[in-house]
Amino acid sequence: VGDFERTRPTPAQVASLKRLIAYLSQAHRVPAAGVIGHRDCLPSTECPGRNFPLAAVKQWAREKLR
């Protein structure tokens, strides 16, 4: 939770997100390519914000979710 247009997520928030992505992808059989951000959907939004490392999280998913 946060406004990542103004601030950056904490390392703890990013680590928690990675754990959540790993759990949900396994529980619901979502491949790494299915890990997307709100701005990847239509209609596009600013969420999760320009300061959120979405590209890094997606890269992590591609490396870890095999």
C-alpha cells in the first residue's frame, strides 16, 4: 500500500509482493507471463506508479516462476 507516484516501495514491501506472487502463481497456475501490473490492463492506469519497480518484479517472475 502506498502512493508510488510520490515514494518508492520499501524493500520489505517488494519482498512481500514477491512472496505473494510466488504463492498466487503456484496456487492458481499463473505463468510468469501472466504477472502484469494495472497499467498493463485496459483501461490503463498510473498504478502502481512510476516509482514502483514493475519491470524488475516481472524480470524476477520470469527467472523464478518456472
